[in-house]
Amino acid sequence: MIRWPTKGAPATSSPLLRHDGPRVVAIGGGHGLAMVVAAASEYASQVTGVVTVADDGGSSGRLTTAMDILPPGDMRRGLLALSPSDSVLARLFDYRFIDTDVAGHSLGNLILAALTDMLGDFELALAVAADLLGANGRILPVCTESLDLAALIDGEVVEGQAAITDVRGAITQLVLRPPSKVNPEVVAAIDQADQIVLGPGSLFTSVLSCLVVPGVVAALERATGQLVYVLNLVTQDGETWEMTGADHLNALIEFSGLRRGGTVLSNQAGMRVPDGVEAVACGEDDGLPSGWSVEIGRAHV
């Protein structure tokens, strides 16, 4: 008989984690969350990644529609970031087909879909995948059902995470459907965290799509752990077009309703900025909201 790992059990026994380090929770999605959980595993005693469930693009969007499961792509990235990069299984999870009827699908996404079908529970599938990969932490969906994201951009309603990302304009409203509530495992992780990291990543479609889930901000408000917002290095040619670092923080607060303060981590290292976007930075002189301070970091670019 196969012995499956227990859903929700934190990964704390890995020799790669520091027994005297903080318990870290990272909230977001995509490559940004993957980078944070990988970095946190270098100094933390426990690492939990909390991932958006509003991803409707690419392989994730196809599987969510076809199989009625949570979008697996960002969670797969998080698991891989916490796993030994040289393992054969990790390479298989990262493999993407380029032709035939599975073109565009990541094998890891298909494995998570198959495990969900076998076990009848997506979170348990994540726990099994983490165990198989030897993940140095755990990944949790922000809520337990897939959500659709919509935004009001320059007065026009834009439906879907992928579409929102590509549209230039001022976002004035963000809506998740259907009404939902935060995953209780996420609340427990936030309650126990010594450090909570928001971003980097797509401000509206990754970070805020987590924070606007009812119950997330309430958990952040009562949490005693340090709150850190990691600014993106550059704007996105779409949802954060022409936004400054202070604009990013103000939008984070306005859309989420977050009242507590924290620390903004801002890059000051010299870097080549791609054409069509602008560097994002923030300083103490930028009129930050009350309770927020800036810490300067230097990205390796």
C-alpha cells in the first residue's frame, strides 16, 4: 500500500533548513514567488509559499477548464524552487512539451492533475509532489477553489488574469469570482510566521489576487511577524505601466485594505532596463504611507 504524506504538514525536517531560522511565508505567484521561497530556504527554519488561484493562462488555464482543478503552474514552480535542481524528477516536473496534443503542457502540471484525480484532493496532491521532489518547504493555494479575476481598466471591464496582464491603463477595481474565503492552512501559516513576504511579481494578478481573497488581510493584520513587500525591478508593459515604486505600495494598500505597516525592499543596484519598461525603486523621501519604511537591496542582475 502506498503511504501518502499528510496534507498540511509543514516540511521542517530537511537538513537544508536552519533550525534557528525564522518561519517564512511568501505570498504571490509566478517566478517572483519561486525566487522568494528559494531564497528563504537559505535562512529559514520553515518555508511556506501561498499562491494565487486566478491563473487562467497557458497549461494551467487549459487544465483548470478541462479537469476542474486549481491552476497548477505557479504551485509547480514553487515546489521546484524548493527542490534540488539537479534531480531527475525535478527536471521531469519542469519539462514542457512542444508539439502533439500535449503541446504547451508542463509535465509537472500533468502530474499534479493526475495526483489530484487519484487522490481527490489538490492540496494532498501538492503534499505528495513535495514529498516526491524532496521539497524544502510547502506550497499552499490561497483558497481551495479556482477563481476568475476581473479588473476595471480605464473604465472598461477586462476578464481574466492573462488578459489583465496585457492591457495598459489605470486599474481602478479588482474582483474575484465566485465569492470565496481564504484557505484555513494559509491562515495558520500566517499566524505562526516570523516573516511574511509579499511579492515580487505581477502586482495585481499575482500579489493582490491573493490579498483580496476574504480573510487574507485579516490574518495579516493580526499577525505578529515582520511584513516585507519586495518591489519589482521594473514595470510591466501592461498592469503596472508607468507606475513608480510608491505607486506600487499605494496600490497594494488601497486595493487590499491593508492597514498595518511594514518594510519595502527596493533595489538600488545598477542594471540594464529592457526597452519599453522602467526601473522601479522607492526611497524614504517618496512620501510612503505611515508605518512603512524602506530597506535598500541590490539585485543580482
